[in-house]
Amino acid sequence: MKIKLFISFCFISIFGFGQSHKGNIERVEEKGFHRILIAPEVRSASNENFDFLRIYNDEKKEIPFVVDFNKDYFFSNRYQSLRISDQKQFKDSVSYYTINVVQNMKYCSELSLKIANTGLTKEYNISGSEDGIHWFGLVMNSMLYDLNDFQNTYVRKTVSFPNNSYKFLKIEFIDKNSMPVNLLEVGYFIGDEKIEPTTVLEVFKHKLIEDKTNKKTIIKFSADNLYTVDGIAFNFKNSRFFRKASVFIKETKSVKNKSEIYRKSVATFNLDSNSANSFKWESFQAKDFEIEIDNLDNEPLEIKEIKLLQNQFYLIADLDVSKNYEIVVDSTLSKPQYDLVKFLPNDLTKLGLIRISDFKKISSNKASITQQFWQTNWFLWIAIIVAGIIIAYFAFGLLKEVEKKD
């Protein structure tokens, strides 16, 4: 009986995981390279791991693709690096980097950080100074997440802070609970603002709660699955206001060998009637989170519209007019190695944009039909050999037990 259960478990493990979702890719009007927008539901189903994605044509033939993270603006003429004038590390305490602000930085409200890949999350502060001696806070206790780019040995992160005219900026990384990170470069964007295409996340529902005791408006967001959230845009009915707002997510920590859920602040910003009230923050994944608005002694704001934003990522593929294509999420796969990356056009932004439709979860039976590897003799023989080894192992074990009893 134990043998049968164990064998069943092994085969469920082998066959039960694999393709979980699939969708149709919009037909193209001309042959060639196209950008395929990776919809929020696709990213959620793959848990932001694009190694799990595959494109197939009508004949179930695998079609090469390259993931475009829309990072070209970092290397365009609009990006300039800055000189790090001073940097120090204090063991188990803090690492800091002082940057000289240049005149070209018309709007000094964000910096681009180039950080060597790491599995850490890092808390940071940003302050400003006129003389490099006396410092004043701009951002406190913010977090950097996902410091690992699987296409490069480094990751680029944009940190935002209030507009200011300081001559020096200082970035402090808190190293009390983790090793320092390796900051390779700091830069900025020329011009008023950089343009970064976003998708509106329509999967979230929200509910407003007025906390009169603490003089706060609490906005609770919820979705069925985890989604990456990169920012938010508000539209208010009020004419004059200036309020502080904070974003909180739920995280789990271990306390005395027990897991506890707590609220963690991941972003703060100011709602201002003199601004567009559109904000980008360090990306986080969540299906439930909250935004708190401090009303103080003012009347709560009347919110006309809220839009949650997600940065757009694309798949670049060479598609044919006469073919139909589908995209599949398969958690058993690893990162594909395609030659296509060496033959991409120079300007990916000029490629035609197509979308994914009818994306849905599929059953394990349908998945096994779609996946070509499951249909090969190799897989059949591997499964037979594995089952034979398991059966032999338990058979010998039972024989030994019988011999001992005799």
C-alpha cells in the first residue's frame, strides 16, 4: 500500500506541474519583429519569472523571443552619470555616498542607481545639503527590492524624492541587518521627466474607510492574485490641499520560531493640489495593500478616480502574417537560450505593438497535450526507469523485512 501511494505521489509530482496558463497573441499585419505587451495577468501567473514563458505557433513549434524591460532610456542621450565625490562604509552600521548636483539637473527629484546584483533588500535614506556639512532629510526609511536582474550582472533602480535645489545629495544604505550593497554608478535624466510607459491595473478593487479617531483616510486595495504595483495616479474634486500619504503592505517575519504578519511601509508621498498627483515608487508585489492619507484637522479628500500603475514589459519576436501564435506559462521550464538576441533591431520602440488576449488557466490534461516534451519517447522511458527504480527500492526493502521476521 505504501509503495502504491509513494509511486502515485511521484507521478503526480512529475505530471501535476507544468503549463498552467495560456493565451492568444494578436495577429500581425506584416511579417517581422513585433513587441508583445506582457499583460498584468501574464506576469502574475508567471510570478514575474519570464523564464517560464514560451511562444508556440499553429504547429506547436517553439518561437524564439527576447524580453524587453523597456530600459533603453538609461542608455539614451537623456541619461547622464554623476560623480560620487565621497563614499564611506561603517561596519554593521551604514554606507553612504555623496553626489555633487550639477546645473543640468533642472528637476532634482530622482536619481538612477546602478547596483551590482544581490539577493538583499536594502533600506535607504536620502538627504540634501548646501555646503556638504549640514544635512536635511528628503527620504527616510525607504526600501529597495528585487536587486537582481537575470539578464545582467547589475540592476538599475530609480529613487524619487521631493523637488529641491541642494548642491549635494547623500544616499545612505542601512547595513545593520545585512551586508552592504555595491553601488556602481549614480545618474540622472536630462529634461523635465523621463517617459516610462505604464499599464493601468484594473484587477484591483478598492474601498475607502474614514478613520475619524486618527484623522486618516484609509484606502484598502485587494485582488485575487499577486500583482506588481509600480505607482498610482489620483484625481481629486478638491481645489486646495496638501496631505502626506503612505503605502503599507503585509509581510511575514519570524519571531521566536513563529511566523507573524505585520504592516510594512514601502512608500511615502505628498498629495498636492498644485501637482499632477501621479507617483512612482519602488515596485512591490501584493494582492492586498493599503494607502493612508493624513488629514490632520482637514476634511477628507474627495477622490474622483484612482489608477494603479504597472511598468510595461515586452516580448520581442519575429512573427509571420500567416501564422497564429499563443503564449504559455510553464513553471517546469528554465531560461531559454535563443540566437534571436543577436539579430534585434537597433530601436525596439519603433516596432509594432501587439497584445495578448483570452489568457486563462488551463487544466493539467490540456497542458500535457500542448507540451511537446511530454509526448516524446524520451520522457516515456525516463518515467518508466524512474518508476522501476522506485519499485525495486521498496521491493528490496520489503524482502529484507521478511527475511528478518523469518
